[in-house]
Amino acid sequence: MKRILHLSILYLLSTSITAQCLDDQAHNTSVNSVWMSCNTSPNPFAEIGESHWIMYEFEQVESIESINIWNLNNPDQLTSGAQRIRMDISPDGASWTNMGVVELAMAEASADYVGELLVDFEAFEGRYVLFTILANHGGPCSGFAEVRFNLGVGTVPTIDEELAAAVIVAPNPADKFVNIDIGDIISRTIRYQVLDMTGKVLMRDVAEMGRNSTQDVSISTADLSAGTYAISMETDEGIVTKKIIVVHPN
């Protein structure tokens, strides 16, 4: 069983109009039923830099099994349609994971155009989905008409206040190290990332918790410059992001 979700645009630093479908699959050729960017802007994933991009946000972390995408279908816009799209996902809008690059054919300028189904990736979980257009089909702008996310059902990690309260970060501010106390969380594997405030991943690791070990993770902060950082932790119970302040008194 699947759920289908059409998402509206979250952030656009370019001219944009929400897309729509004629029916379940065919997309119309209207010049107005598109998202198109004619000027680059700073990407939410800071490492990518200035680019043409669009980011979608779910209400919670979702499992995404496949994606339908319709390219620009108006006869005058075909060459501005996306050809290569980089896809990144995030649980919190701060830590990003690259899911690879997908290739899109030019649309057909036909009312019967049914787009493409992207299934050449493993099902993934995330709350934010970021598309960055790396290349188009030769036109002056870059964009596509519509995206449809096909969501799976089942247990998906969620971010909740109870889980966040169970995770304690100390000392904070930190100098040489910070300890993450995961309390009564039963996960045996903790995946974590340390990020700066631009979203750049500075370090990542996996902590394996033994049944008789303490439920603490120690992270060195000695080599970090003084400032504010985020630690994103993924457990079986959900995803938690904590901010830390690094100071070096001496």
C-alpha cells in the first residue's frame, strides 16, 4: 500500500508557479503550470553553492519509495527542462545526504505526456527533499512541471519532544569534548553528524552500543573553532538534533 503526495514549494529564490496535472498521469502543456528558475541563488545545502534549486518539506519524516516527475511540457519551454537533477534529503533541514543524480528526457509538448517514474534508488526516509538542477536541455532557464512523491507506510522515525528531552548534551558550552547521554533509548546503533550553522557536515560516525555498556557517546570538540554547531543523531526511536556551543578559554 502506498500514499501519494503532491507537495507545494517550500523555498524558491526565483519566479515560480505551483504545477498541476490534467489527470493522474498526463501533464498539460500550459506555460503557467511549471516551476522555473532563471537566476541562481544560495542553495540550502551550503556545500553546493549558487544554483537552481527547489526544496520540499513534509510534516514529518516520511518513507519515500518512488518519485514521478514531469518535465517542462510547453513547446516554448522544452529546452529549459531539467536534464540532470541532484537529489539530497534531510531529516531536519541541517544535515543532508546525497541520493545521487537522476537524468530526465526532454518532454514531448503533448497533452498525453506522462513524465517519468524514478525508481533507481533505494527507498529513503526524510522530511526535506532538495532538488538541484545541474544541467538543462540548452534553454535560458531551468525547471520542471511537477513532482509526485509515492510514500510508503509503516514505522518511520519521528522527531518528538519526549525523545528530544531524553537526550542530554553536556558539557554545553564545550571545550575539548561533549558527551551525549541517550538515557533509556534502546537503540544499539547511533548514527550522528556534527554540522556547522551553514549545514556543512564536519564529522560523522556510528556508535555501537553494547548491551552492558553505558549509554553515552563522547565527541571531541578540541579541533572545532569556537562557535555554534548542531549534532544530529539518528536512533531506532527517531531523530534528534541538538545545538552545542564550543568555547576554548585558553
